[in-house]
Amino acid sequence: MTGVSMITTELIEYKSRSEELFFYSPYNFIRTISPAKIASHLFSTVISKFGKTEKDIIIEILTAGERHFFLVSFLEWDTNYFNKNTYKLFTVLYSHQNLTTLASAVKQFKHVFFNTDRKYLFIEIPSEDVLLQQALTDNRFKLLETRLTYFNDMLGNFKNERFCVRKAGEADVLQLKQTAKVMRNKYDRFHADKVFDNETADNFLSTYIENSVNGFADLILVPAENGIPSDSFLTANYLKQDWEELGVKVSKMVLSSVSSATNRGWYIKLITEMTYYLRDEIGSECIFMNTQSTNRAVYKTWEKSGYRLGAVAHVLAFTDYPVN
């Protein structure tokens, strides 16, 4: 596998890619953060790590006299869980706008990257990065999910009816795992990709909420009303590590699941109480979350609560593992 040692100033200052790369920041939609701060944060916390470890590598491909740098991360936890060598392609750096050349570079990259053991490779690519999307789909990367990001940066205006909730703990793990397993979302990446069977995808989300209780999430809220079982949950990460650099206190709601049998109507209640908690207890000034474009009921609920669309991305994948 061909690579270069690390990201250099030369690589990150490709002017023809600066506009598209901006949208790879998870905070690109927050207008109260200057574009310069967003770009600086993206390079300092994400892009600059590539080439410095064996898990975050750079693969250089030279095509038609043009250099292309594929930024790839090895995902150890996913690899162990799915028993598939799992990688994430963060993006590709290059300095031209020629689709034929870029598609040829992707083709050569696949030949280099998949030349030994089997691998599973995916990318979350912003909708603005049209040329790279076309080059990937020309090379049989398949679309798995279209992902929407909603946000609320006017939290001072938020005012909804209050509900009774509590923080989840270790005693809730078995019940929350069952909820996550049973309430299947057939449109998320793991259920949409036929390289994973449904049982494996169900169990992944079940394991994810268990790990969230054990520290992956900063907070998990569940119902606490009399006579209502805690068969739903909503997790959040405060993201405080980024507050100082960004100059905005931004937090994220991450994973949710609501039992349609016993907790109907509780999704908006959890969203409401999480919004209040992040604003009033943590000091968040902006909150965001992701869902699939197919999840109309969810983003309609968000819109009723003052959240609005901020970004759109696509999840694409390529693998040489057999599909089910």
C-alpha cells in the first residue's frame, strides 16, 4: 500500500478543494462560527492526524500527472464487532476539477487498497462534494443512506411543555438493549447495507446503547412517569472539548429509540427534556442531531421544536465481502 508520511501544508491548501472540504466539518452549518474557525478546527483535529499513526493513513495515487491523497482510517472496534476489516474514507485531496482523472484515481486506489485481504470501506460525504460523489459512484460505490443534520441555535426561544425523565444507568442496560434491538430502522446504514444481515445490525445498535451507558455518551435520558416503563432513550454528547476553539458551546443528540408498544409519543418528550437539559444545565448554545432523509416523522418533530435543516450528506460504501 503506497502512502506518504503525513499531512503537509501543501496538501491542505488545495484551493480547488477548499470550498468542498469546509462541508466535512460537523459544524459547517453553524453560522455563528466563522468559516475560518471551522476550517481551522477541521484541519487541526481531523485532517492533520492522517499519516501520523498506522490507523490513520494517507494513500497517494498519481493519475494523469495529478496527485491524489486518500485519507483512510482503520476502525478497530467495528472490525472486531462485525468480523470485517472496516475502514472509513474521510475524503480525497486533489487540485483539479476533472471527473475522468478523479474517477481513474479512485479506480487505482481501489486496486491498491483491496489488493490483499477483504475490506469494508465507507465514506460520509457532504452533498456539496459533487465531483467526488460522481467519481466514487462511477467506481461502484453504493449509496446506503442520505443523512440530514438538524440544529437549533436559538435556544433562548425554546419553550415546550415539561415531562418527567431521569438519567439512565447500569440498571437500565438490559431494557435499553432490548428496545434498541426490537425497534429496527431499516433505512440506517447497517440495515441498508446487505453485507450485514438484519440480526447483526440489530445487535450492533443494542451493543451501541450498552456502550453509551458505559461511557460513550455523556448523558442518556429515559421516561420517569408513573406507570410508564422506560422503554425508550435519547443519548447526547456535550462536545465540550471543541467549545473553546469554536467559540460556541455546541452539543449533539446522538442515538434514540422509542418502543411503539409501550412508549408511544415519548420521542418528542425526550427531545424536549434533552433540549432543556443541554441548554439549562450544560450551557449549550447550539444543539444538533442526525437522521435519515426517510425518517419524516422524526424531522417533523424536530421542526415543531424549533430545529431546522443545516446539512445533507450521503453514506457510500464499497466492499469485496459477499452480500447477503
